[in-house]
Amino acid sequence: MRKALLVIAAAVLAASSANAQQTVKIGLIMAYSGQFADTAAQMDNAIKLYIKQHGDTVAGKKIEIIRRDTGGPNPDVAKRLAQELVVRDQVDVLAGFVLTPEALGAGDVSAEAKKLMVVMNAATSIITTKSPYIVRTSLTIPQLEYTFGGWAFKAGIRKIYTMVSDYGPGIDAETWFAKGFKEAGGQIVGSVRMPIASPDFSAFVQRAKDLDPEAIFIFIPGGSQPPAMAKAMHERGFPASRILGQGEITMDDNALKSMGDSAVGIRTVFHYAWEHKSPANEAFVKAYQAEFKRNPDVFSIGGWDGMHLIYETLKKTGGKADGDALIGAAKGMKWDSPRGPISIDPNTRDIVQNVYIRRVEKVDGAIRNVEFDTIENVKDPAK
């Protein structure tokens, strides 16, 4: 009897091992609940759409997605979930990561377990230094803001006031925009860091206006704050044409609609918007709208390109899913994304991409972001 049980156990183990060899498991770690749930949903929607369009088998291996919710931001939970995915679920790839603290928390696990980790959103520059197996398909804040600072000077602006939310991304944006602007020859005439949670912008706007800068650079979270900021600027007679910012301030369609004509003239920098004009993006937006009844956004494109990288690396390795094989295949990879041509820097494992300068305009009666300048093939200047 005991011998029979051992034979059965061995057979089950062999079958399980054979099945595992035919499966590539991807562990998605994101804040599926809490204040960043919609962000995770946009990214996950694109992942689902990519698999639907490209199939769930690559290089003879079945793709299996395992989702884990951090309820974030929660770096300790992200690290624990990464450990569980690697040890218990035996995933081959860690992916997702809406938030920087969670990407940093999981980075150590990627390094120790030698697992490919695909960061699809988190934008702090240092993330890719946490593990030699991390690759990013989203952006870095310095990549956008250092470029935007230099562009602002070339556009004829000489004196700028900066207003940013007082948290990591806001401080990064302020630092790198100012660096690019001052290195080009511009002057920062004043700055303020504002509370991250529902600030009253009136006093901050008045303080900036009193200095009469040629422009104000703004970094605030998306959602309800951009309309409130636009309203405060409008009430104090500060023209939208003198407002500069990262794309979040005009990203959300509903927020932009609520701003109305008061937003016309705002100039922003971003790496992607659904309005981007290209055949690849037209097809992507059409498919995304049909599937999810909404427009894709920057979180969506990070998820889409993250899945593309995973699929293409598996093709290059012939289905080998160990970390060394996959990261080796990812380095230097190039492809045409809906956002434009992108590549993975072989030295930093970070994305290289076009940076777009946009202006809010009224197009056929609707308020839209319109790209009017492009800086090509931008690397992360922080590395």
C-alpha cells in the first residue's frame, strides 16, 4: 500500500513538474483596492487586452497570470506578496507595480530570487538599481521634467515659479524641471511645496502671481486637484497660457471637461495620451474603447508595453523563463509602441522614449491635449 502511494505521489509530482515546464507564471502585484484601484484597473485592462489579442501561449508556453492586491501604498505587503509568489506559486516573472514604494519593496525579492521584474508604472528613477533583473516600461519623472525644463527655456521663457505637491514625485518633478531650466539659462524666481491632501490653492496662486513670473510650473496629483487649481488660477486672472505642468494636470478626460475653456492654453509634458496620432495608437485606442468603454491612459500603456516585453523576451529565449535569460533578452530591445518608438537601455534597463509637449486646445468643440512638439529618444537623465 505504502509503495503504491509513493508511486502515485511520484506520478503526481512528475505531472506537476511537466505542467510547470509548459507554463510561464506572471505574478501581478498592484493596488487592486483602495485609492489607487482605478489606476491598477487601467493597467490590468491593457494586460488583459494584450493577451486577448496575442493569445495566451508564447514560444510553446502557456501564460498564467496570478494577481495579488497590496491595497497600497504598502511596500511591506508588496515584498511579502512577491516572496509568496516566488516561493509558493513559483512564478517566473514579477510585474505590475503602480507605486514606487511597492516596486522598491519587491526589488530585493527580484534580486535574491533572480526573477525578471517588469515595472509597468512606478516612476522614481532609482527603482531599476534595486535589482539587476528589473526592467521598466513606463517612464521616469526626470526623463520628462529635465527635458521639459530645457524645452521651456528654448520656448522663450526666462523666469518661472514652481508649485508642487509636497511628496516624492512632486519633489522629483520640481528638482528635475528646475535643473533642466537653470542649466539652459533660466531663473527660478520662487517656489512652494503644497500639502498633498486637498489643499486650498488660492493663497499659493496669489503668492505666485505677486511675483509676476513669466510662467508657473505645477506638479499635483490627477483627479480632483487639477480643476481646483485651474479654477484658482482663473479667479486670480493668471492666464492658462502661462501654466506649465506634467501631464497629470490635464490627463483625466472628466477633469479636463470640467475645467472647460479655463484650461485652454495649458502646456504639459507627457510620454503618452490617447490623443497621440499614429496608426498603432489608433488601433490600440479603438480596441481598448470597444473592450472597456473608456479611453486608455499612461497606466494602460505601461501595462500594454510590459506584456509586449514579456512576450518578446520569451520568443527570443525560446521559452526559457529564468531571470538571466529573460533580462538578457530584454536589454536593448526595441519596438513600435502605440506611444511611439521605444527601447530598453541595455545599461540601465530603463525605457528610452519620445517626450511630447502638448497644449490644451478646443478641437471640434471638445477640450483636448494636442501634441505640438516632440523630443525624441530621451533617456533617464538621473542615471
